[in-house]
Amino acid sequence: MAVFFILILYHSLPLFRCNIGMKRNFGDRQYIIIIIFALTGLIFLVRLFWLQVIDDRYILSAESNVLQKNIIYPNRGLIYDRNGILMVYDEAAYDLMVVPGQVKEIDTAAFCSLLNITDSVFRVKMNKARKYSWYKPSLFLAQIGKEEFGFIEEKMYKYPGFFVQSRSLRKYPLPVAAHTLGYIGEVNNSDIEKDNYYRSGDYIGKSGLEKFYEKQLRGRKGLEVVMVDVHNREQGSYRGGRYDSVPVPGKSLYLSIDATLQAYGELLMQNKIGSIVAIEPKTGEVLCFVTSPTYDPNLLVGRIRGSNYKSLTEDSLKPLLNRAIMGNYPPGSTFKMVNALVGLQEGVLHEYTSYSCYGPASSPIRCTHDHISPLELQEAIEQSCNPYFWNVYRSMISNPTYGSTKEAYKVWRNHVMSLGFGAKFSTDIPFELSGNIPSAEYYDKVYYEGHWNALTIRSLAIGQGEILVTPLQLANLAVVIANKGYYYPPHLVESLGTKNNYIEAYNTRINSTIDSSHFNVVQEAMLEVFEGDHGTARWSKLPGVKICGKTGTVQNPHGEDHSMFIAFAPKENPKIAMSVIVENSGYGSTWAAPIASLMIEKYLNDTISRPMIENRILNGNLITKE
Amino acid sequence: MRERKSILQNLDWTTILLYFLLVIIGWINIHAAVYSEAHSSLFDFSHNSGKQLIWIGTSILIAAVILIIDAKFFSAFAYPIYILIIMLLMGVLIGGKEIAGSKSWFQIGSFSLQPAEFAKFATALALARFLSKIDINFRDWSTRILAAFIIFIPAGLILLQHDTGSALVFSALVLVLFREGLSGKLLWLGLFVAFLFIIALLFNKFIIIGVLAAIAVLAIVLNKYFRKRWLIITGIFLLASGYVYSVDYAFENILEDHQRKRINVLLGIETDIHGAGYNVHQSKIAIGSGGITGKGFLNGTQTKFNFVPEQSTDFIFCTIGEEWGFIGSLVLILLFIGLLTRIVFIAERQRSKFSRIYGYGVASIIFFHFAVNIGMTIGLFPVIGIPLPFISYGGSSLWGFTILLFIFLKQDSVRLELL
């Protein structure tokens, strides 16, 4: 253009000058030529000034060309049980990456069979990678296991453009406590929006402890800024590693779970639907958290996760449901202790208060048990006498000293909730349900204010009706009784990072509204359940250990009754308290009580002295699949 | 002894200084372009920087030989040298080796030679010899045709080798003809044709023809001079219209695919930064990221890590732009403009017409290389693979330019003895 311009100037002055002089020297043309040279140089300088000084896009482009930020993934925290047994660790896994620009002619068929993918999958993945970038690596195949990787690695040299990046997979040496531990999975968009720590493709705890302790377990990613050449080969760190950071490994979790007990509980519960929750009374530490049916946590890891997850969600027995916290049951007869304790505390009941029972002829609640009449509190608990507790309940709710039914009910409810019912414990147990202790306002709404009384809500006397509790809350009731009046919020993690770094918040003792003196009679009664001649769990007693327990049979409108049991042992200085629920199994004494007894023996003695009972439980199959 | 001393005294040391500055800048930047931690020596002969040192050494030797040879030799043997080179160019078509799509190399052992680089000075010599005839007159058609032949024969042969870039260099000799009296109108015409070509690619053909028609009509109506020559104007208009109309055909069928793409990229019709536009895009990134002062010697990342292709040969300017920034680029451009101006100045002081014409040949060839090479790296010109004189890596190229320049310096050193 410059030359063009000059020529226009030159010719516009002496138009068609060449026609005039025949023998010109043309020496003046040297200046035109020099001007052409100089103008070219000037144009270049203007252009260079623009490129180099004014326009700064190119500096950014140069950085994105050369700088590659490599994220170094830290090891996720390990998870140990209360005795230091490793329950979860990271195993090396490999992501197959591809740089499309470097992929040469390869034998696609052989490659696909090596990776065990179809030709169309290969093409889809390649197109996706190409769309992202020709020169930057894309994820081609995620989470190849160690053994599979061995085969692939040998042949990698045949496939330029593909390389392997190491990641890690969760591994569960003991395939137990799947629901408690939870699982990790790739982050979704909302995870990324909530916390900018995550990048697409990262992993995050999706459930259980993996979710609750995500921030502690994940550690901190490291960053390595390296320079790469045009083929994406690393050429060393950028500015001597000034922008690099070292990954910080995740903190280990030390659980209160006893892995051995957990495994034994899962074994006992095989082919049954239900749950076992055991808690150490002195600390609130959950010793086992069994829900059944369960699944092997290793199934929800790596590439097999998708298909396994799908089949688990489609299972009619709902193995993904954690019944220990998400099962809402009426407490049944186990609730009789609660009514007894509230009655004792309020002074409407004494150890020697006696009521008559007319068996099946009793009104308004029948008695299903065959026992002497009249009877006192201890016998009533031991024999699980329904009419006795109806009388106790009525003497409280209908007591004129409270002013009204509603006020009496409010006092009753307050005592019940102080035992840990009707609300979440809000510790590290995820997806907890709060159960239900209906409020007085609820009954006002249903029956209209002033139109309900003890008779209206009589089911509460024997733990039926609107009242709902979770197995965890039931286990906690056993804890309160074992401790004679207090509990620590049940929790799963003892300490974080190191073995003795206890979590303070969980060491706060919570006192119930019941005085400790009222617990003696209840404990004695529960001991008689095992030791007494008519005790409902006498067939499950463990020689040498004083176990206190209470059966419950929960009416189930949908089918066979649920078998329920709460227990703690030993009576003096209790070490374990628990609840057992076996759905659709009939009386509490048939299944739930022996299971509790075996669990206590396993935990306290570490051996099983009653193989007959154990075999019966192990062989019991209570599942009839539709 | 007396004569040798006079040669040294009469040499134009300014030009020689500029020559050495450029050669050394080239050598250092070739080193930077191929530098890696593992090969950090400037004298590593397995690398381009070390090899370039050999080429520099041999170039100095060749320069010395040229300075010793009698100045009259070059004018006397201009035609034989020209014919010899023409034969080599033919020979390479038959027995040459193909490198990167161009069959333009002779392979002698591990050493390859590109006759096209030597055709430049030979053609400049022959042209100077022809135009220095006493009775030359550019109004004669025979003069024009013969001059054109001298230029087009080697250019055509090089074109046959698929080395389009080197062939185009010969068009620069038009500047020599211009200096010696070729009508400016021809240059005008050439530029008009090129202008129409670009316009025709960018805009609708019918709009262009409409605008041309309007200009022609206006010229005839408004200007008395043009009105008298309305037939010529109409003829020019018809020719131009036909040309515009046929540009697409020529573009699609005569140019090769990669050439077409490079032109499209330059004109912004195509923006394929991974394909045809990759070189220029990366080259602009490298130069643009240099900033005012550059990233510093050996600290360039774009060229060193091979984002820019051909970084020690055709795209050597990227290294300079990246590592030395705008200041470095400014210095280099000023050195080139200084050298070119100096050559023109020296050419004009020659008493011998042969020396003067040859001098313009030297200037125009170096200028063409300079303009096209830097123009392409900063996206002002389509990518044409020709080296940056004295800077780019390559033996043939450095030898060729050294011979080209030093024959002229030899002529200049004896300018008082020549007529």
C-alpha cells in the first residue's frame, strides 16, 4: 500500500513526464527507491508497536501456550476404626488422557479391545477431546484400575498422543459399613458453584462420612506451573517454581465404629431387613451402625460405579437406604420404660404402684401377655403389660394438677424429648431423621382444642400411634437408661487427624429431665427380661453377663410385625447399649433379642459360646422378595 | 602489496560493519531459537547455532576471495556465471533432492546446496551487464523483452522447483529497471493489478465492476484529456472487468491449495488458527508477547518450545521480537534500512554503469527478502518461505547474500579505476 501511495504522489505531479526527455539519467529515482525502503520500515515499526506495545492479547496467548497448570491431587484421608483397623484407603488408579494433535495413525480396533470399549465410544470420546483442544490433554477414560492398567501400560508405546495420569480410588479392605462411610463421586455443577475449590472432574464425598468430613478428608490440592512445548511436553517449572504449591494430604478419621463388631452385625443381619445400632454409653460413640440389606462399598468405586449404583437403586429391598437413621418406626413396647420414667419423675407412679390387668379383656388396651394380676412396675415392664402402662399414662395426662390435658401432655412431651426423641442429634451422622413426638398443637389441629384427652391419644401409652423413632434414638434410650439419666450425642468419629485429637463438641454431656434414682427399678425390670423366669428374652441370656433389655413388637399395618429390642450390658458399668430391629419378623424375643445378645457377647467377650443360637440367626432368612 | 592495501582502504567499512552486525545478531538469535538446557553452548556444532558459525566462517572466506579477485572478472564473466547457474537450476530439476515439497536442493554428502540462492546474484550480474550497454533505451521493446527474459528464465526454473518464494524474489529486480528508466506506468499497472486481485477476493465482483465503470465514466466526462482518449479508457475498463471476473477462477485453479489458504488467512477470510493460519498466529503471539523490552536473551518461550515453526530459518524474526521486544525489532529494522540506504548511496556514487546497476540489484533483492520475510511474521503479507538476509539459519542463503553483497563492495572499492 505504501508503494502504491508513493507512486500516486510521484505521478500526479509531472503527469506522464517520461514522454518529455529522451535521454534522462533517472538519478532522481534513487530517492523514490529510498522512500519506498524507509516507508516499508516505518510501516513495520508501526505494526510492531501495535503488536508489541499496545495490544496485550498476545502476552496472554503466549502464557496460555506455554504455561500448564498441573494439579497435584493429595491423598484423601484414611479412615480407621476405633481399634486402628484400616477401613478405607486410597489405591492408585489411572486416568487415560489424550492429546488429539499428537495422535498418529493407530490401530483403532486393537486399541478399543485393549480398553474394552466399542468403536463408537472411541469416536465419541475422540471428537469430544478434539472439540476441547488439539494441543491440550483431555480425559479419555477415567479410573482405570491397577490390574487393568498393567495390561494397558505395556502397549501404550503403540499409541502416541495417549498418556496416563495417576489418580486414586477409594478402597475398602473390609467390605462393611458402606452406608456409614458413604462414597465419593465426581462433582456436579452445583458443587462447583458452591465451592470454587472444585474443578470439573474432581471428586467429592457424596454421602456418609465421606460427605460430612469432606473438607477434612480432601486435603488441599497442590499446583505445579510448568512450561510446555508445542507438543505439550514438559520443559521445566515456571520461574523456578515460584507459583507452585505442595499438596496437603487429607486428615485421617478415627471412627468410633468397631469394625469387627460391625462386620459381625452385618453377618447376623444377612437375609433380614432391619438395623443394629450400638453405642458406648460413657461417650456416645457409635460402635456399630448396621443396616440391612447392605452392599459392598467397593461396588461404588471407579468405572463400575455407574452400573452398580443403578442396580442398587432398582433393588426392591432398597439396599441404599440406611435404615438405622432413616427408618422411622413406632417404638412399641420399648417405649414403656419411657412412660415409666416420666411417671416416676412426675410422681404419678411409684415403684410399688399396682394396677390390675384383665388380659385380652382389658380396656381400652388389651394385654397380649399371660401374667399375674394385679402387678407392680417392675413386673409390668418385664411382662410388657399394656393395661398397666395405659393406667400410668392416664394418671399423668388426665391429672388435674396440670390444669388441662394439653398442659399435662406438654410436660410429658418435654420429658420424652429430653431422652433424645423427636429431634436430630445433629452430630456427624448424615441424613439423620428426627422421628416424631407429636406436639400438643398437632392434636389441637387434628381433634380441635379441648376435644382430645388421654383416651384419644392412648396409643402413646404403649409406643404406638403417631409417635415415630429411629433405631439410633432407640439405641440412645438404652444409653440413657444405662447411664441412669444422661447421654452424649451419638457420633461416629472419635478424633481427626491424629488418634487423640478428640472432637470437643461431642464431649458435652446432655442430662435428661429424669432423676437418676428413678432408673433403678427400670434397670432391674430390664435385667429380669433376661434373668427372670418369665422374662421375654430369657432364652437369649448370656451366662456371666448381666444384660438388661426390653423386647418390642411393633404392629405393622403393612404385614408381619417388626421385631424390636433394646439392651445394654453389663448392668454395672455398662460398656454397650443398643437397639435391634428386624422387620416383619414377629415377636421381639424371636429374632431381635438373640441378635442383641450375640452382639453383646461378641463385643464384651470376643467369642461366641452359643453356636446354636448363632446358627439359627445366621440361617434365618426373613426376606421374601416380591 | 600496494594493491591489497588499497583494497582495504577503499572498502566501504560502514556496509561491512552493518553486515557483521546482522550476521552476529542472526547467529545469537539462532542459538536462542534452538536453545535448550541440554544444548546450551553457542558452539555446539550439532545444533543450528554451531553450524551457522561454520557458515559464517566460510562466508568470510568467500568474501575474502571475492575481494581478491579482479573486479573486472565479474562484469566480464557475468554471462558465463549466469549461464552456469541456469544449468545448475536445470540440473537440480533432474537430479535434485526434494526437501519440504521443493525440489531445489543438491545433496553432496551430508551437505545440501540450493542453487536458487546463487541465481540471485548471477541474475543481478547478468542484468547489470545487459543494462550497462551504452546504447540501452527502455523505449525499445527489444530492451524490455531481453531484460524480462534475463529475469524470468531463472525465476521460471525456480518456480518449476515449487519454490514459489524464491521465484518471487526476482520480481524485485523491477526496481532496478525502474531506476534505469523503465516507465513508472508499468509499476503502476503491476500494483493496480495486485490491488484489483485483493479487492476482487474481498468484495463482490459486480460491485467492483460497477465502481470501475463509474470511475471510467467520470474520468471521460470530467476530464478533457481522458475524453480524447475515451477508447483507451473503455479498453482499460473492459480489461479490468474481465480480470476481476477471472480472479476467482485463477485463485481457485492456478494457485496451490496452501497458497490460497495463506492468502485467505492474511485477508481475514479464513481464521483457521490450527491449520493454515497457525504459523502466523503463533508468530504474532511470539512477537506480540515480547513487549517493549522483550523477555530477555534465552528467555523466550514461544520460539524455544517450538510453538513457532521454522523458528531458526524463515521465522527467525519471532525470536528477535520475543526476546528483544520492540526495541530489538526497531534496532534490526533500522539496521536493514541503513544497509539498504547505504547500498543505494554507494550505487549512486559509481562511475561504472555496471556497478551501479548491480548495486541496485543487490538492494532490491535484499529489500524484497526483508519486506516479505518480516511482513509475513507480523501478518502483513502471506506466508512465503524466504529467509531474512544474513539473519536466518542456512548455508546457501548466507553464502548467496554474502557473494551478492561482496561483489558489489569489490566493485565499489575499485570505483575510481572503473568506467
